[in-house]
Amino acid sequence: MTETRLTIESLGHKGEGVATHDGRRIFVPFTLPGETVLADVSDDRAEAVRFEVTSPERIAPECPHFGVCGGCQVQHLSPSLYRDFKIGLIETPMRRLGLEQPVDAFHDARGEGRRRATLHARREGAGYMRARSHQVEPIEHCPVLAPSLASAPRIVKELGALLGECDVSLTATEGGIDAAVRVARNRTRPDALSSLFRTLKLARLAINGEAVLMAGRPFVRIGLAEVDLPIGSFLQATEAGEKLLSEFVLTHTEGGSRIADLFCGLGPFALRLAERGPVTAFDSDKPAIAALGQAAPRTRGLKPIAAKARDLFREPVTRFELDDFDTLVLDPPRAGAEAQVREIAASRVGRVVMLACDAQSFARDAAILVDAGFALDHLTGFDQFTYSSHVEIGAVFARAVTKGTKRPFRP
Ligand SMILES: C[S@@+](CC[C@H](N)C(=O)[O-])C[C@H]1O[C@@H](n2cnc3c(N)ncnc32)[C@H](O)[C@@H]1O
């Protein structure tokens, strides 16, 4: 293969350098704008073989596996370029839809590090998948994990040695580490599994969605509450992220008296909002709704939470039902919340505080709200997926005049 000289012009949304060659855009991982590289080009992708010019914005990565391991994409960016890259992830898809709102604040939400992660055990070892590969990069340590998950690579390696090739999701809870394994077939002898479970000091071991061993109670503290963690339920990646997102929600729902938390999960927002007043909370994850429904009444100092299991894609809360609320919190999965947002657009709700983990679907949903007469008042970034090409978004949409009335909206 002949080497091609490429000059990197910009960063793509996956953190790869982008060059133009023969009129085509070529993506070159681990390169930066302003750099010139000799690269092996294959279709629209290239691998930098030699750097002729390097950028002053390039810094040494924190992890020796960076560049091979597929877990991180952008450890080589200076702090200012890193921040610009993450803000660009939010602003670019919005600009494409005619929404020119700039990001008004950007918060580092790394905190102590990630409290949950999925690693893979394969013949070659335990770790994350290599970039664009089905091979695992074996690791001993991952710097983006919280200290409470420092043993994650060892746990996954030992589970793999016993169970064979498997994927393991680990969550650090107040009751210890919760491990959920996905494996083709579990033929392990129960006594061997119990012995490893005790050695690894896990709180719970689930295999293919079912708890097989339990030593402690895996639970998380959310505000004043203790919430049992169901197997596979969603939890914000870092504790700092959960706290910052919750502060954003609490600040921007201030004054709302009839609040619904849509896509509430285990209730990090609902449980904190309930310190101020009653909340109605919806999510399709039945075990999460049950855990929230049990935690709220046993927590002193909370107003009632009505926790409801409902698929908001198929059966969004309708424009008529939304008459019960003046303020909504909305935190959908990556696909966004198009069906729900269309109902909100047609409703008389005055304020929507939206959190999002996918900038493309967020931009689509934001445009629906803006077209319906909402003003986008705040747009904030939260970085809990450190060194990845993901970013969390917080946004506040408010109507100057509540739809269907002549009165200005007063929360
Ligand atoms: C990004 S998480 C947010 C959860 C919670 N707000 C939090 O901060 O932990 C998205 C949530 O959407 C829920 N979800 C996914 N698809 C859904 C659907 N079709 N209807 C309702 N909830 C859904 C998931 O169960 C998950 O709890």
C-alpha cells in the first residue's frame, strides 16, 4: 500500500482527524487539525503511519493503551481543544437544523471516575474492544474508572477464566460490586462459581439477566433515599455526573408546582425533586420503577412520588394528560424522545428541562420544541464520559406564553 500525505483540517464527531484527498473526506484516527501525516488510506479511512508535522495542541495520553484500546478516542487533545471538541459535539448538529444557540456552560463531570463499565473476557485477555476490531485489548488498569472499580479488569479476567468468553457489566454500589455477565452458555459447576464469587467479594452475580449469587444488597444512595439497583437498570456513569445533572434539573424546575419526570430511571431527579414537592415519574423499565416506588415511601422527608411503568415511545404521555403538569423533566435514551416531544409540542406545558446523551436526536427533538414556540433558554454540556466522543446535554425550553392561553407562563 502506498503512503499518502494528508493534512488534517478538522476533528470529526468521533474525535478522528478529517483530511480532504482527491475531493473526498478521509478520517484519520488519533490525528489533530494542523497535523501532516503519511497515512495508509483505505476508502474513507486512513491510518497515520508517520507524523511530519504535529500540533502544539497534542498532549501525552494518560493511558498506555490509548490508540489501541477502543474505550477512549480523545486522550491526546489539549484541555482547550478537548473542551472545544465536546462543545462542538453539541452545537454542530443543532446548527445544521438552524438552531444557533451556543453552549453557555460546560462542566467536567468525571469526578472520581466511572462507577459502571462493561468489559469483555476473551481468549486474549480481559479489557475493552480494540478500536474497529472484535479483539480485546487486555488491560490491568483503566484510568477512567472510579477507585471502587479499580479491580474491574481482574474480576472480568477471573470470571472469564471460569465461565469462558463473556461480557461483564460492573457497577460499584454502596453494597459492593454488582456483576452482570452475558455468556453463551453457563456450564460452570455451582460450587466453583460460589467459590470465585466469595474470592472476588462481589455483592451480586447475575448471569444472563438472573441473579445467581448474592452476598450483600446492591443499592445506590440518591439524595435522601437508598434505592435497590435492579439488574441492568440505568445509572448515570459517574456519581459527579448524576449530581451535576440533578443540580441542573433542580435549578431550572424551581417554581414548578406540578412536575413530571419522564424517562426517570431509578429516580435521581424525581427523588431530589420530591424533597420540594410531589412528582409523577415514568419509565419503561419495570424493575427500576418498582425500586423507585419502594424507595420513595420509606425515605423520610420526601413528598409522594407516583412512579409509573410506561413505554413512552409507543404510548407517550398525551397532550391532554400533560395538562396535569406545568414543568417536565425529560431524559430519554440515545434514540431521543420524538413521539413524546411531539405531544409536549402540542400541549400547554410551559417548561421542559431536557437531558440528553445523543446530540443528533437531541437536536431533532429541540427543533420540534422550538418550532412549537418554546424558547431554548439554556444549553449546557456535562462531560462524564471522559476521553470519549460522547457528551451529556442539559437544556431548558420555556414558552413565553402558555399554549392555548393569553397569560404569560409563571411557574
Ligand atoms: C438516559 S436514561 C435516564 C434515566 C434517569 N433519568 C437517570 O438519570 O438515571 C434513559 C431512561 O429511559 C428509559 N427508557 C428507554 N426506553 C424507554 C421507553 N421506550 N419508554 C420509557 N422509558 C424508556 C430507560 O429505562 C432509562 O431509564
